[in-house]
Amino acid sequence: MQLRGASSLHESVREELLKRIKSGTYLPGAAIPSTSMLSGEFGVSPITIKRALRDLQNAGVLIAVAGKGTFVKEQRRFLRELDVWLSSMDNARRLGFTPSMRLLSITREKISDPAMSVFNPPAEAMLCVRKTIYADDLPIMYDATYLSSDVDDDIVEEFGERFVTDALERHAIDIVNTRIVIDAAPAAGKAEDIFAVPNGFPMLRRLYKVTTTVPTIAIFGVVESPFDRLACSITIPSDLKSKDSTKNKE
């Protein structure tokens, strides 16, 4: 195949692959041909093909999965309403997704993320519940929740099927207040495996602290998602603006 129209060979390959993706030749979720096949088709070296693929991965168009190949990335984005009364599962259903969750582990460990210091979490080890939330079988959120390790065993047993807050409320431990901080961080560790993204891939995170009607039970956690898979939305009532204006006048 003769390449033209770009300043370098790898840019020409990149633009041709992008054209095929946009035209539907390579569909979302589908694997693209191997490096050796593309090298033969375009008549360029494997290094040139890898540079073009890396550009498209960095742009969020392709995703490489170790041992499986390179795939066209699904571009559906989950819009999370920042409504403390609306669970991620209910939010997904409202948007037309079929949600599910998978319990990864329940351990005892300390909160080590420096960003969580904004909530002044306890220094001792806490119960840590890790889950992955899916929408239409696509992982959209990785949730690590920390809470007091003296929670009753019958409540802990429900964490496999319910969110921590839902399980607590079923046992008359209600939510009093929720504080949320949104930040960004590079993918690392478990998130890389769950979302099949490279180390350092941009992630959107929601850090949270929840206080309950039981003073000894506070909940801390962080939910993270690839930046191109999740966005957050908040609705501010107009009467809230009126109240703020009144306070300012006073």
C-alpha cells in the first residue's frame, strides 16, 4: 500500500488506521491486525507500525491488552450523577445500562493514598472492601471502601452483593453526611489490570468520606475510572442559589 499525505511514515500509518476506525472497518471492541500483518500491508518496518499504534493508544483510540493484541476502544462514556441518594447501579440503570458488580477482596489495611489525608482518616488498619462495577459487562469503576473493622460479621457478609452504604442502611445504620473530592491520577497497580490500560493512563477519581448515625463507623473510599469512560454531573437547585444570595446580603 502506498502511503501519502503525512510528514512521516508512522504518521501516515496512524492516519490510515484512524480513517479505518472512523469508517467502521475496525469496529469498537474488535482486534486490529497484528504488527507483522500491518508491516507487510503498509510496506514499513514493525517499529514504524508500533509508533503509529502507540500514538493511537495515547489518544485513547486503541488499547493494548497483554497477550491478546490491540483493540479499538469502546467509546461509550458513563455519566455519574453526583447524587448521594443515587447508587452507581441505579444510575447505570437510569442511563440504559445493565449494571453488575464483582467483589474482589475484603482485607484489613491502612489507608495509604496521600490524597485521602484531606479527610483525616484514622491511622490504624481498617476493613477494606474492593469491588469492580460494570455497565453492560464493561468495567467502569474500581471502588476501594474503608470502614471500621469492628462491623458485625452479618453486615460484612452482605458486602459481596451490596454497596457498603446499602448494607449498613439495611441494618439501621444510616448516612448522615457525605463529602466528595474529585481529582485525577495516573493508573497504577490493580486499576491497570481491571481496565486493561497502560501504566500512567489518566484516571478520574472520586474520593469520599461518609459519616453515619453510629459515631464509631465512618466510611472512607476512592472510586476510579479511566478518564474516557466516566464523567460526573451535578445538579444545583435554583433555590440553593437564592439562599446563598440571601446569606451574602446579610
